Amino acid sequence: MAAFDEMDGGQGPDACRAAYGKLKRWLATTPRDVFDARRSQAELFFRRIGITFAVYGDAETTERLIPFDIIPRVITRDEWGRVEAGLTQRVKALNLFLADLYGPQTALAAGIVPPELILRNEHYRLEMQGVAVPHGIYCHIAGIDLVRVDEDTFYVLEDNARTPSGVSYMLENREVMMRLFPELFAQHRVAPVENYPDALLATLRSVAPNTGKKDPTVALLTPGQYNSAYYEHSFLADQLGVELVEASDLVVREDRVYMRTTEGPKRVDVLYRRIDDDFLDPLAFRPDSVLGVPGLFGAYQAGNITLANAVGTGIADDKAVYTYMPEIIRFFLGEEPILKNVPTWRCRDEEALKYVLDHLSELVVKEVNGSGGYGMLVGPHATKEQLETFRRKLKHDPSGFIAQPTLALSTCPTFVASGVAPRHVDLRPFVLSGADGVRVVPGGLTRVALKEGSLVVNSSQGGGTKDTWVLDG
Amino acid sequence: MLSRTANSLFWLFRYTERADFIARILDATVRLAALPTSYGERNEWESALEAAGSAEIFREHYGAVTEDTVRDFLAFSPHNPSSIRSCLERARTNARAVRTALTLEMWETINGAWLELKKYRNADMSREDFARFLEWVKSVSLDFDGSAYRTMLRNDAYYFTRLGVSIERADNTARILDVKYHVLLPPTERVGGSLDYFQWTTILREVQAHTAYHWVYRESVKPWLVADLLILNKQMPRSLACCYESLVRHLDLVADLYGRRGPAQRHASDCAARLSAMRIEEVFGRGLHQWVTEFIIDNNKLGSAIADQYLT
């Protein structure tokens, strides 16, 4: 299966799409040792600023660098325009859908989504039914994973509507590229991403509870420095200019949330929380959670604090619900989806299950509740045993799985041991929804599968990242 | 600011200051131990343990007190919470917990040191390597404190870092004075003899006060003048009087900012006033060791008062 290469357009190594013209010349004319020097400078930069992530279950190295590729990925302004419109549309629909699910449930009544798929779903939060969230917005920060398959088509691979991570890499990748290759930026008109923190802060402030307070206090709640995304939490708090709090820094009194400060308790209005629903409040959810704040959910129900994202958004990024997104967009917005879903078989349907079992070696099978590339079968690369294991799993619990064709993810030129070679990529743009509208910063996080032929871009499985350039003109 | 942030900043600076202090003790001990044995049997390595305040933990993990075991324990042992390695690791853990309260320069210094630290192992270190290692530790503390001084906003975060440095340094200066007490003079040596002189001079060198001593007193090294310099002289940045001047100043700045004074402010100014009014004869009248021991206890009480008032 030939993948679409974003530099040569699938027309062979001598061809070049217009947007990549200058970059291709640069790759051809720059001596190899210059690239090697720049790569080690980039690595030094990332190591020194401490941008690391933890791999769960890996006791040896608790902190690791995600490999960074110095060749940027290019998207034209026209292409981006369509993507941005599609993302805005999709996230608007997601928010309307969530408000409806936890409110009147008209979409269920109209048969748009099967009620049992929602009401029996572990991500559906009964506690949220009838809770009025500030400004009716649930998913303030979404990370929508896209894959490109040809000149014109971006598919949505999944919606991350809980606590999507990776935006710090988008920002730091740009920072390091501007330090290392100022001459490339002089030749290209690259749309800036540096305003993301400002946009995020504006979004968070816009959704503060209506208490009449002019200057709402925002804080970022982290599980702490042993969390895999801790670097990102501290980086964002710094960029936003807000306190980075752990559960032990917060206290709830009379349904109001306060931080413990050197000057005594200080009221918090908006909490950008990077802790899963389950761990937020031991009184409301998992009683064994030591990461949570007792009473936080009570304060939330009382309308005294905004949580971003809202509790219960997991129902919208459930992989089974994902398959209904086209219908959801049509129902709530009366529009055709601009960005398509990857064609998907819902294994809960008997016919689909039969097809999936018959074509297992051609398909990608995903657990409905899995994330990070764990619990996934890539049919064409699987061993016989892996196929059999998944066959048994599918028969045992069909509704726990979806299947998709093995997509020919587009490739981009990437530095590997043998030189510059095409590697598969995806794209995670970040979409912000506030009381004052939707904001999308041009670009996002491009993840690249560094192993030849590999389609798995997750950092926990050997993926790397690239800077993503949206080019004007 | 968050109490936890203030607490981490306070300890971050205590640990980097302490790493520097342990490096200086080790340096001093190597120098003292290098004296020819014709001066008699001595116990510099034992005294280094005593001065570091960690002799008890040492005995739990090591047998004989030798250059090798003490070096390992004070510089590298994970069992010793005040070993140089533990100090730099804890400093980095605290730094990481308050990453957003640090400037990039500060973070790069402490994180860089933590990465570099992994390269050093006691096992394959010659005396020369070890001396270079100690120089490196001192330069880390210097770089770190310097980067804070040059780049931090002068707000409450900065004040808490100064409180951490000053309270740790007061403790350390008191302990280094005590080293002399623990280095027992061999019976054949008289007080004021050449060995005695060498020991006091070494202490001065280790706190970078040798030249200052001559500028201030214009005399040969005498024990009570060394003590005067390190305890009462406000011009001497390591002296207890100078540390307490800094503690009072920064606690007052915090109190002004928050509009409230508390037990920590009172405790610090009482102690500073006592130091101001004191003469060195009183210290020796009481016995230097006795006086230093009481000072260390009182200094710890101020640490607790600061913690109660701001850090929890």
C-alpha cells in the first residue's frame, strides 16, 4: 500500500509539492555534518530544559526524552483553512452533544446514538446529570488526532476530550527550531503558535463562574512530579502565569475552593485540571485517590468553580461514540461534517463483527477504552498468536472493540540512521472552546513513527515529534 | 504564593548551601589529614563526621572511620540525607516541584548539576579526582546562588530563598567552628602551637576568610579572633551576625508584603540583637563548644517558626 508522501506527493523522489520546494533544496544542499550538529544541539536543549516524559512500567529510566526530528512538516494555509473549519465544527458539536447528554438527552430520544451505548458506558457520569456547568461548555481543551491519506483528505482518528497532552511539545519544538534554523524561518512565512498560552488563558478566564468577579483566579491542578506529563503541567502553568497546584495545596470550605498560600487561603475560580475524573475527589469518585481534593465535586455542583475540562467528557472521546460523530454533527449543527471519520466497523454490530473476524489480518483493531497505543492490534504486522488472541477477545466482548482499515498514513521526510527517509506521521491540533468562541492555533503536534514502515506514532512506543509549519503564501 | 512552593524554594536553597558546606568540610579534612604524622595520632576524619552532624547514621552503615569510608559517606552515600549526592538530588527534586518559580538559568544550573552528578563515583576516584569533584560541587552552589541573585524577581519567592540560604549557612558556620573542637590536639601539642595554628588557618581558608582575617585584624591567626570573625563580624558574609542580619531583613520584607508579623520575625530579631550586643569573651567564657551547640538548637527553632508561619 503506497502512502502519500507530503514532500513528493507520491510522484517519486524527484517530484516535489510546491509547499516543500525550499525545504527540499535546503535538505539537498546542507552538509550532513551540519544536520548532525544541529540534532545534538536540539537534544541538549531539550535535556537542559528538562522536557521529559515518564514511561509507565519502566523503572530503569523514570525520565526520558521524546526523540525530536529537525525536519519540519509543512501544511499550506489553504489546507489548514479546511482543517481549522472542520475542527471548529467538530468541537462545537462535541460540546452541544455533551450538554445534551447531561441535560435533556434529545439525541438519545431521536435515536442518533443508541442510549445503551451511553448510559451503560463507564465514561458516562451519572453524577453530572442535570449539573449546570458554567457557560454550558464541557470540553474547553480538545486534542483532535488527524491523519492524512492523500492530497485532499484528513481523517479524524480520535477525539481527545478529557485531558489531551502534547501542547508543550508543539511550543518547545517551535522554540528549538527557531533557535537552530533562523535562516529557514527567514525563507518561509511560518504562522506563529506562540500565542497558544494567551489563547488558553483567555479561554479559561472566559468560563469562570458568574460571580461578578473581574479578575478570576485560574490554577492548574497536577497529579504531581511523578506524572508522565508533569513537565507539560509546569511548563503551561509558567506560560499562563498561574499557580501549579497539587491536591494538598487545595482545600474546600463551604463549597468553595481555596489554595493554601503563604498569606493564608486564596479563592480559586477556574481549575485547569490534568487529573482524570476518577481521581478528582475521593468523596465523589474513587475513595482511594490520594491525588484528589475532598469536596471539590461538591463545590463544582454548587457552581462555585469551573473545571476544565468538565467532569464526564470522556463519554465524547469513547471510541464507540466516535463512530457516531458524523450523525452527531448533522443533528446538532445541521451541517455535513467537514472532516471525515476513518471508516469504522463497530464490532457491537453482528455483521460488522463477522466482517472484522474474516478480515482480521488487514485491519487495525482498537479497544474502545484504550489509549496511548496500548491494547491495539495492527493486523498486517501482527503474529499468528496475536491475531488469535484478538480473535478470542473480540468474540468474548465485541462491544469493547472497533476496527478500522489499515490506513496509509502520509509520510514526511525524517532523519534516520541511514539519512533522510519518509516516515509515517499524524497530527494533533489543539482546539480551545471558551464562552467567547472557539480558538485554534495554526499547527499542532506532529508525531512521527521513527521505525521504518511503522504506523504507531505514540511516544510510549518509540514515536518522535516534529515542528509543524502552517505556511502563509 | 503557595505554601508548598515557598517550602520547596526554602529547602532547595538549604540543600545547595549544604552541598557546598559538606564539600568545604571534606576539603578541610583532606588538608588537615595531610599533615605529617610526626605531629602525633589525630582523628580528622572522625571530626569531619562530627562537624557534618551525621556520625550516628555513619555507624549504621560503615565500620572503620577511614578516609575512604568517610569520603564515600559524606560525598556519595544515598543513606546519608546530607551527603553531597543526597543534597543535590533533593535540591533537584524540590526544583522540579517548583519549576515555575525558578528562572530558566536557575533550573538549568541545578538540572545540569543533577545530570553531571551521575558521572561521579567514589570507587574509581583518585585523590586528585576527588579534589576536582569538590571544586565542582562548590562551583555548582556558586552558580546556582549567582543565577538566583542575578535573575530572580525580588518578591516573596526570592525572600524565601534568602531565608533558606541564611539559616543553613548560620548552621554550617557554627558547625565548622565546632570542627576545631572535635579535632583533638595530641597531648604533646600546646594550644597556640604550630599544629593549632595550622588547624585554625585551615578553617579560615575553607570559608574563604583567610584574606579577610588579615584585612580585619592585621595579626597572626588567633583562635578568639577567628571566632570573632565568624560569629560577630557583620562584614563577614558567613558570620552568624551577618546571617541573622539577612534573616531579619528578609523576614521583615515578607512581613511588610503580607502586612503581618509573627513569631518568626520576633525570634530572628531577638537572636540578632543578642549577637549585636555580645563580645567574643562571653563566647569563650561559656566555652566555644557549649555556645555553638546552643546556637545550633536555637537556629533550628527559628527554622520551625518559619515553617509554621509560612511553609505549611
